[in-house]
Amino acid sequence: MMNNSSGDEQVECPLCMEPLEVDDLNFYPCTCGYQICRFCWHRIRTDENELCPACRKAYPENPADFTPLSQEQIAAFKAEKRQRDQQRRAKISENRKHLANVRVVQKNLVFVVGLPPRLADPEILKKHEYFGKYGKIHKVVINPSTTYAGVQGPSASAYVTYINNNDALRAIQSVNNIMIDGRLIKTSLGTTKYCSHFMKNQTCPKPDCMYLHELGDQEASFTKEEMHQGKHQEYEKRLHDAMQAQLGLTSAPGGHGSNGSGSAAATAATAASSGGGTATAAP
């Protein structure tokens, strides 16, 4: 027996460990009462020693005890199973409701704001002159829904996903607070949210969906309220400090070292609260 998440017992074949089919529930091929599925029974009789794995008696030509279910019984059993599955999915969905308010910091994702329009191109940002110099990039996504029109003129935001976590931190430390075309560039680690299909315990139909489909790191997970309180900034600073300690550094350029102000994370948090800071991170 195997207990499923709803507390019901699901009968498994002790040999192949697959759940017994409806027609196998009343299938007992040996007089000792040891139950296996018909597939394993057939395999033992045709390809192996023809002996019961439990009592070692030879299997009879016909099963010792097998009462096929009627069509009505099979239909009732399947209807009951569907109902249990629906109840189980509803329970999981209910338990995941709170995740709608959670954002997870992605250690390999750089959120960039203040880009001049001429740099709002994934292929340009991948170049070695820009973010490509800090490490291998998996993907660059320009945020199409957010264009900041401040005193410096229109600017764009982007998400740069690195293969290596430390490359993302190095990019943030190097690029944060630099000026390009008269615009101040701000960088921080990006966040992402849970896929709506995962929230409902459903299979996501999008093969390239960029949202989370499994539970993220609890330490890197923050509610919107905690983000407003700057908890995610504190978490990011700990990551920078840990990398600096590993490299033997005492400070980092761009405002994230010991003399930094952390304004990049604050800017990113402001953008996030207005709908522009939730990253479409690569899975």
C-alpha cells in the first residue's frame, strides 16, 4: 500500500511498484493469496521460473482467485477515483494560495533599470561591451510593459539571466550607478513569482514559461509586505558580502560594498511595486 496526499490508500504491485489497474484489484494468481498485477504474473509465467515470489509454489495455469469487475463496478470505481483526485488537487491548490503574495529572489538574475532606448535590445546587452563581460548569459529579456519617462528622458528595463550566480553579483556590483547617455543605471537581483498553473496544481501548457513551477528557496522568498520593508535588499546584501568575503574583498564598486547605499535594490523594489520588478526568470 502507498498513502497518497489525500490520505487514501493506493494499492501497488509489490514487484513493479505500479498502481494496480481496476481489473487487477481482485486478481490473486496464487493460492497463498499473494497479490501481484497481471503483467508481472504473465512475465513470471512466460519468461521466468513460473514460481510465486512469496511461497515459491508453481503458478497454476489459471489464477487461483480472480473475479473480474462488472462494467458498473468499474465505472463506479473510476468515478470515485476522479472525485478523490479532484479533492486532492483542490486541497493542494488551497495550500498554495498564499504563494500568490510571494516573490522569490533569483540569484542568477540581474534586474536593470534606466537603460537608454538604444540599449533596449537583448543582443546588444549580451555583447562583451555590456553584460557579456561578466559571464555566460542564458537569456536577456527586455521588459516590454515598463518604460520609465523621467527627467533624463525615456528609459527601459531588462532582465539578464546568467548561468552562474556569482556572475550576476559581479555584474550588479560593476554596473550599478554608472551613467550611460546621461542616464543613471540601477541594478539589483530580480525576483519572480509562481506560475498560476502551479498554484492550481495544474500542468503548465507553456514550454517556455518563465515563472516558478516548484517551491523556491525559503530564505530567498519574500511577501510583498516584506519587500516593502526591504527584507529582500538585506538578503541581497548578504549575498554580496558572502561573495566579497570569499574573494577577500573589502568593498565593491557601484554602491553595493561597505560604502554603498543599496539604492539599486530600492529602485528595483519601487519598480516591482508598480508592476515592473517581477522578473520573467529563466527556469
